[in-house]
Amino acid sequence: MVQNSFEHKDSRLAKNVFGLQFKNPVGLGAGFDKNAAYLNELEALGFGFVEIGTVTPKAQPGNEQPRLFRLPADKALINRMGFNNDGVEVIAERLAAWKNKQAATTGAPLIIGGNIGKNKVTANEDAWKDYDSCFSRLFDVVDYFVVNVSSPNTPGLRELQEKDSLRKILSQLQNNNQGKAQPKPLLLKIAPDLTNEQLNDIAELAAEVKLSGLVASNTTINRHNLSAVSKEEGEKIGAGGLSGKPVRLRSTEVVRHLAQQTHHQIPIIASGGIFTGADAKEKMEAGATLVQVWTGFIYEGPAITKNICKALL
């Protein structure tokens, strides 16, 4: 009954992207269901796909609370969660149980993405080991992978977006991936704060290591687009990644730039400031194939997926 209320079923919404069949193009971004604990409920809300994580090899508590803040005047959030999660072993077991249960059900399956990261205590030069560990353990229980090197809330993590550091991580993962009987789609999630030159490097590297897709974008550390009242609130809150409406335009710019640089050959999942069907259309017209919501889900409520799907028809 819940699913009937919130899911908008229409075969015209279905998309085949990087070899996966999505029942609709509206997903939930990583960071909401970090531990794959609410997949039944999220499926009932009509999402076409859910990205779990960010998952790290070892469980970690994340940063001190409070660490998630609303800026209601701008329909924005600031978070400094810090990759709090149950660790890859626990999450992999939870996902295996979910997959077994779902195998017995009829209808289009909910696509699950695995967003992977490094533990806070892992040095950047050893980061590739953490990503590889998570990739190997989650391989059989997720449908696609997203490499997260763009969260602003793990010290030094964004340094891994530098081309040579990133090449080391992605090449190792692709070597592992291509050794499998059926490789999984491998995507990279990037920050909206990169320059065009850095985005060009990402586009080149994506082609070089044959990434399946890109996720654009993560939260921003830029507060320029906030209203006066939210800027004041933000100063009190302190450090953290900003998401929601203030990120919308920059996220769309990043999507458009990457789509052009990759000649529309690499699918892009757009994330950043999507609250309405018009927002989703804006991202798709810029070059995105799929969209993800997060902050919009918080402010608009559980009908957001249905409303966006209706608007896309």
C-alpha cells in the first residue's frame, strides 16, 4: 500500500544505463542509508536506485555530534558526518540478506550502488588498499560502485582527486574488476569545487581507465550562494559540506562541462540541488542520464520521487 502511494510506475521511465536496468531514473544519493539498513522502506518510496555508504573497511564513528545542520531559509544542509558507518563486513552481510530476499520477489529490482571510501586513519598513500578492500567485499552484493574521493569531511581526502593519486586508485580497482567473470560498473564521485582544468583531468582519466560513469557532484565547501541569514548560521556551524538549493547551478555547470569533455560518451549521475521535476530536467538537459536526490528528499518529503517521475514523462 505504501509503495502504491509513493511509486509512479510507467515503463517510459525505465532506463538501461551501464548495462543495468533502472525502473526509473531517480535515485537516493549516498549518505542517507549509510549502512544499508532501510532498503525495504526506500524501495517502497519509489526510488529507482539507492546508493549505500560511504562504506569503509573498518567501522568508524565519524565526527563528533552535532554534525548535520539545516539552513531552512535556503533549503540547504551542512554536514560534517565523516564517513560514519558499520564497516564493510557488517554491511556486506546485510546486503547479502537483502539480495536473497529480493531474489524471491517479482518486478524490477531496486538497483543498489556501493559508495566506497577510506578510513580516517588510513594514510593517503595507502588509500587504494581501503578502496580495493571494500570493492572486493561488496562485489557480489551491489550492482555498481562509486569511488568517493570528494567528501570534504575526511581530512586530506580531496587530495586524492589529483590525477596521479586518482589514477593509482582507479587502475587498481579496474584491474580487480576486469579479473571478474562479470565486471561491475565503476563510477567516480567528484566535488563541485574543482576548476575546469581539474574537471578536464577527470574527463581524461575517466576515458583512460574506462570508467562506466561519473557522479556530479558531492557537497561544496563554497558558501558564496547562501543568503545573509544562512551565511550567519553557517559561520556559527563551522566546517562542513553544503548541499541543497545553493549547489544546484554549480552542479549543473559541472555536469554540462563533463558531458561536453567526454563527448557524452560516459553516463553522468547528477546530484546537487534537485527538488523538483524541473530541477531534474535541467540536469538531464545538461547531459545527465540519471539523477539523485538527498537534501531535496529531506525538505520535500517522501513524495519527491513520484513528483519528479511524473514531471519527466
